[in-house]
Amino acid sequence: MSNPTRRAAIVTGAAGGIGGAIAARLEKDGVDVLAVDLDPDVTGRGPAPHGVPFAADLTTRTGNESAVRAALDEFGRLDMIVANAGFQHVSPIAEFPEDRWDSLIALMLTSPFLLAKYGWSALRTAPEGGRFLVIASAHALVASPYKAGYVAAKHGALGLVKTLALEGAEHGITACAICPGYVRTELVQRQVAAQALAHNMSEERVLEDVILAAQPVKRLIEPEEVAELASFLLGPHGRSFTGVPVSMDQGWTAR
């Protein structure tokens, strides 16, 4: 078991990308991290893995419950949960695969609910106050065509955050959602390459004219930037933020 005086966190989708960057930043802050992923030993997905790796299928109740239990067994406490795991599927509504819809909702809406449910007692007893953070998206605030499952899940997750904030207030638990625009992750890089091929355009032009069309600032956000914001919201100076989306979307939702 780790030092019981150190704060402890669960970060999902932590094998790389945003989750990997957050796990690394929290470790730098002196937080013990359970780095949860479907395959936590995957490499080449962004920052090197940080924290204690734990494999779980977060589309299942058992997977979410086992992650909370593992954190408590490993660290003896649980102070914060970062629900970050997710994926994308792009398809017109009439053709949208029902199994993809089910998986998107399970991973990006039901999993945060289950993590909150199973971890609630531990968060209530966190000495410095429990924290619950969802890595949502600008798509928690606005919609795009062909992304019904993703947009619905992210909108729902923001509603969950608001409810958790109200229920957690008397227990010192805060709940927030970070809503970034496009972040430089493997998922986005694949979208750039696919769109370049489909439109017969350079990747640079696709990035500006297609992927980042809704953003006034034509730049991908780096995972470490999201991690810095997460560190702030999960730290002592973030305790006044609760029940709100925190946008970092390069002006996307200013339109």
C-alpha cells in the first residue's frame, strides 16, 4: 500500500493521450494514481504510462467497481476521480450502428456515473475534499453532425457533473467538466490523416479548413495543457469550481 498521507486518484483512459498527461501531472503534484485503461500496457499512445496500471473494461459495472476497489486497496484512500476514457464514431444518424451508440454511452456517460456511485463514500471522507472531474469536450456544449453518440454522451456527462456538484456540496465534494476543443491525441491525428485522404488535401490544410473549422484559433491543444488545467481544478485553488463546464476550446463556443 502507498503512503496513506498522500492524496490518491483514479484516472481512466490513462495509457496515453490526455489521460496519460493527467496521470503524469498528478504524480508530479505528489498524488498516487491508479491509471485505468482497457489495456494499460499499450505504448506509443502519447506520454509514457504513469501511475499504477490497472486493466478494466469500463463499459461494464464490474469494471468500474473493480477500479474503485483497486484504488482503495492500493492506496487506502480515494480523493479524486478523473473520468477521461472515451472514443469517437462518425456516422449519419440513419446509419449509426446501435452497438456503437451503446458503447459510447456506456463508456462516456454510464462509467462516470458508476465511478461516482462506487467511489462516493471514499470521496466524502477525503481529508481535503473529494474531487470528481470529467474530461468532456466542446461537444458537451455544442453539437456537430454525424457524432450523435459522442455528443449525447458528453452532454449527458455535463448534466451528471451538475447533479454531483449539488449532491456533493454538503460533503465537500466538487464536480467539474473540462471542455477542450481538439487536442493533439492519436484519435485526432487519425482523423486528420483520414480526412486528408478523403478530401485529397494536405494534412495541414485539412487541420485548418476541416478539423479546426469551428475554432477561431487554428491550433491543436496539447494534452499537457489539459493536464495543467486538471491539476488546478483538482488542487487547493480549484475548490471554488463546481457544477460547471470549464472551456478551453480556442473560441469554438464563443460564436
